[in-house]
Amino acid sequence: MAEYEATCGMPADSVVVFGVASDLTLVNRWLPHGLWVRGSGPDRVEAGGEVVPGDGVHEGLFRVQDDQLRVEWGGRDHPEYAGWLQVADSASGTSEVTVHISLLDEPEEESSPERAAQVRGMLDESLSRLRDEVGDRLTNSG
């Protein structure tokens, strides 16, 4: 099993950031390159791409908890994969996002320092793209 987590400051309050992060119509703008997600029903998504193990489209669960500013997801046909994103307020109208993924069946040899750096790099890049998307929303709404 492997656990990965990254945190990034955001240029807006938690409600704005959560609105962007939990919107399935915007999620592909900030997810890691090589991954796409689309809604497929209440609390359900389909996912695919070159970073997704196996071939084809996979079914997943996607739950938005507005009252907790939290998004949770997991593989429906691959239950060994799960993750969450949490938004929290910071000082002066800014916020912070933490994203966490669990790969319950990742083989020990893939849990190397190089693999950890690769996954954390993907998480950091995604959070940076989310920060840019939030910044665009602030610029375009002002």
C-alpha cells in the first residue's frame, strides 16, 4: 500500500476554491496530464487516460461534501484506489488545498523513492493547475 499527499495555498477563500475543485465540468483543466474524468450519474464518474492502469474506461465513485469542503473519490471497478481533496481557509481571504491518494495494491517495488517522487510531482502539478484555474476565475469574475 502507498499513500501520497500534497498541499498548496490558493489565492481565494475556501468557498471559491471548493466550487472550482468540486465542479466536474472544470476538473479536467487541473487533473494530472494523461487523466480525464467525466460524470456518469449521481456520485459516479468514468475515468481514463494513460496514467490509469489497464485499458479502457473505468467506473468510479465521486462524492462532494459541501458542508465539509471535501471531495472523495475511488475506483468502483478498482476499489484499491481512493482519494480525497480538502479545502480549508487560511489567512486574509486565501485557502489551502490538500489532496491525498491511496493505492492499496501498489506493489512494494513500485513504492520506491522514484515512484513517490513521480506521484508527488503529479499531485503538485495538479494543485498548481488548480491554483491557476482559481486565479482565472477571480480575474474573469472581477
